[in-house]
Amino acid sequence: VVNALGSGLVGSYGFMSYTGDISQYFADEELKLHSVGTWWCGESEKLEYVCANVKRLVVKAAQPHTRLGPSFGPSLTDAQAAALVSRIRSNPSLFIGQDLVDLSTTPVWSKGRFEPRPM
């Protein structure tokens, strides 16, 4: 079984940056349910936004098959953030920046008591 030619485009995180524009173009309407804010660094304006806000975003590979783990900006030191910006600038089309999302929690029984866990 193989996927149709071009089907990997939809799996690209960089594609998420354009879903609103695509909906407007093809359906002539706004999205009913927006996704998390996503900026593909392959465009200079979005690259500058991600680099300026790297400490408040999560930076990921633009393609899910890439073996590049996410970098969570709030947990980076200034030196780590600077190194990440340098890495992004060296090959911007490989990266996206996304808003951080607070996950919902659910109670989980653990070690004799309930604890909140993300879900």
C-alpha cells in the first residue's frame, strides 16, 4: 500500500501555517475551528517572528518524519535559545514555531492518591 503522490503535504506541520488561507481560497469562508498558531520559518516574515519569540514558542521540524525533537522555548536558557535561532537561520525551511498549548488534565490514581495528568 502506498500513499498518493503529494499526500505527505497534509502531514507537514508547515502546512498548518496555511490552513486558514486554503479554506478562504477554496471554500470562500473562514475556518470554523482554528488550529494552534503555527509559523513556517521558510517565509522571511514568519522566520523573524519565530526567532524574536523563540523563548515563548515550541519549535519543531516542519516535516514529521524528520528526527528533530521539539524545543520548548520557556525551558531554554539564553544560550540554548541563541543556538536554536542560529540553527533555524541556517536552514529555515526545516522549522516551524507554534504557540504553546496548555493541555487539559484528568485525574489519575497513582501511589494511593489522585493526581492530575495531561490528556
